[in-house]
Amino acid sequence: MANKKLDIIPLYDWGMFTEPRPSVVAGPCSAESEEQVMETARGLKELGINVYRAGIWKPRTHPGSFEGAGSPGLKWLQKAKKEYGLKIATEVASEKHVFECLKFGVDLVWLGARTTANPFLVQEIADALKDTDIPVLVKNPVNPDLDLWIGALERLNRAGIKKLGVIHRGFSTFEKIQYRNDPQWQVAIELRSRHPELPFFVDPSHMAGCKDFIQEISQRSLDLGFEGLMIESHCNPSVALSDAKQQLTPAELSDLLYKQIKVRDADSDAKEWKENIDQLRAKIDIIDENILYTLGSRMKISRQIGEYKKNNNIAILQTSRWDAVLAKVVAKGKEYGLPENFITDVFNAIHEASVEAQNEIISGKSSK
Ligand code: PEP
Ligand code: MN
């Protein structure tokens, strides 16, 4: 489905981010006290951060947890802005939050994952932001619903917000996984291809849920060509009132940004690179053709089997046969250096399509 282009002002014209990548928004999960806000701001300013985040109103899963400092916290952010020349950013989840932010000179706001999932709130926020020039970043909704995410962007854009971007922070899962939130990169990649005009941030802190995975997620997001990172950083993470496990000290953030992650060029005009990459891509195109031809041939035979099963009154699915095929291809795939889950996914998809084709034949829906 093609989406209508959003009317977006490019990221580097927002007056707060400059090249090279990554553009960074950093700061504590929550503003906790004036001292913590100022101390963290000082550390981050020293390492060249220009856009400072801190949650003022915190959407907590359970009641009784620290729910943010509320409006008094905005005064601390304002002080950090004045003292260190930082742009300040916070999450808004209601019209009231927006008005408070405008009153205290907040420079950028973002919508949290729980808010993006709620069109009523998104509309309320869009209406409150009408006729302002404030940049807005929209986190993905908690569930992997791309249309819901795009719908939120459309609501804001229709309200005249043109300094608009997204933050990918992963999706909630019921199963326990390695990360706090499941990246499902394909959702972000799909959004990127439908709306290449949107600036793209990744939030490795909320995706990871602990310090250990922040580097690999940040690298991945740079390798995907995304423009920015939103990272939680706290002057003393171990005593943080929210998200203690995932926050980096400013010194750790400095290591991450300047020593650990590598920014690779999206493309190059060098002649040798062009020639080599063109040759390699031509090879890939031929292989893709072959894959399609092979899949088509396989499907033809699968349909013949369908006819044969129909004529002999045999059921479509023989699970033991499929288990044996899968085991064989997984073993063979290993010889070719192909990961088991990749082979399982590919062959299950092929099998599903075959079963469907045979089902059409047996039920008489297909004449092929
Ligand atoms: C946050 O950025 O502090 C936050 C609450 O994030 P999310 O909406 O991604 O959970
Ligand atoms: Mn947080």
C-alpha cells in the first residue's frame, strides 16, 4: 500500500541536530531532582550532547511506582537549558502536558509508546500543538501495528506539525525475550520504505532494557541508515528511580558514541566501489531470478501432487513427511552456513503456500 507523503521539514533544518550521524537525544529516564537533572546535564554537555531528554510524567505499569516529578521538573530542565545551552525534550501524553511544556520552553516533545497506541490522546495532543513550531518524535505503539503508528503521524502532520520524526523502541511481548522489547526491525524498515521523508531515531535503551545490548542495537540502527539515537543516561544509574538497569553514565555514553559504534557510509561515489558493488548486485539479481524460477517449479510439482492426492482421496497434510523434509533441509542448510531459524522460516513459508495451493485444488477452487 502506497502512503501519501507526509509534509516534513528535514531533520537538519530543525535547528537542533547537525550531521554527521547519529543525532543524539540523551538524558535520564526521569527528572528526579534538580541536582540529578543538572549533574547529568553537565556530564552530557561535556561530551557534546545538544538535546537533553528527561521524563517529567512517567507512564508506569504498576501504581505506586515513581510517576515523575511533574511540572516542577520542567523548572529543572529549564535551568539546564539556560546554564548549558541544551535543547530540552520530554514526553507528552495529554493536552495538559503540552501546555505545560510550551509554558516552560521545552524544545522538543515525544509521544510514548503507550500514547501512540491511543488515537484519542494523539488527536488531543495534535490539537494542543496546532500552530506551534515544536518538533515532535513519535515512538512506535506498544504493539507492532504499523498503521496505528502512521495514523499518529498523520494526525500530527494534519495539525501542521512538520518537524516530525519517529522513534523505534521495539514492541511488547508476552514471552520473555532477550531484550525488553522486541525490535521487529521489519516494521521499522517497512515504515522507512513507506515514508522515507521521516527522520528516524532508535531508542536502544527501552529496546534493550539493560546496558548490555545498547551497543549492538545502536550499531544495528546506524547500519540500517537511521539518523538518530535516543539514549537514557543518568549521573548515577544505580539509584535511578526508573529504568535503573538500562541507563548509562555520561562516561559510558561517551565510550559508546566515540569508541564503540561505527558509522558506515550509506553509499559511496568511489569508482572501484561502484564497479564492485554493481557486479555483486548483478550476481544477486541473477540468483534471485533463479530462486523465483525454482520456487515456481516447486509449486508446479506441488500442484501435481495436489491433483494426485485428490484423485486418490488422500488428505493434504502429512505432518511426518513435512517434519522429515524440514529436518533434512535444516541439516543441509547448516552445510551451506545457513542458520536453522532462517531455513525453518523459509521452508515453513514455502510449505504453507504449497498446502494452500493443494487445498484450492482439493476443494475445487482451482482449475490449475
Ligand atoms: C521513555 O522514553 O522514558 C519511555 C517511557 O519510553 P516508552 O514510551 O518507549 O516506553
Ligand atoms: Mn525509561
